Amino acid sequence: MDNLKKIAMWTGIILTGLCGVMLLGGGKVMSGTLLIATAFIMVLPVRRPKVPRWARIGLICAVFGVVIWNISTTDLPNPSNGMAMSCDNEHADTYTSTGFKFLDQVTYIFSDFLSQAAPS
């Protein structure tokens, strides 16, 4: 059971850091920075905590709340002007609407990240 807890903890830390990198590349600098800083804070040893465990968990939940709020403020492109997109917004070519606004915003940010990471 101890190994399972360690695997789950490290998986959460790695996924948090990777989501931070993806958000940084997708243009959400504040959210990406917060998630990367949270991943580093989660790595800190818990042996002699100066802050109680419930406070650390509350801080992590607050950071994730701010990140979710920041993602929800993403403006989606208007689907009616599909062919009239500018050259600087080429990541919108890969964007397709699913009908769920938050999922659409996340996939839009991810497609922006992929267009930034693609070789030119």
C-alpha cells in the first residue's frame, strides 16, 4: 500500500508539472506558472511540516481553482468565420467544437500548445 501511495503521489506531481508546461506553451502564463510552482511545492518533504497538512491541501485546491478560472476565461474563435481566420491564429484550424465550453477551451489551449511546439 505504501508503494501505491508513492506512485500515486509522483504521478500527480508529474501530471501537474506537465499540465503547467502545456498551459505555458498554450499562452496561459499565469496558470502554467502556478501549476509548475505547485508541482515544486508538492515535491518538498513532508517530514517536518511548518504548515499543517490541511493548509497545504487547501492551498493546492485554491491554486487549481485559480487555474480552472483562468482557463474558463479563454475566448473561443467564432465558428461562423471558419475560412476567414488570420495567419497568426493558425492553431484555430485544428480546433473543433464539442459542445462543452470548458472542454472546448482546454482543447483550444492544447491546440495552441501543439502549434507552438510544431517544427516550422
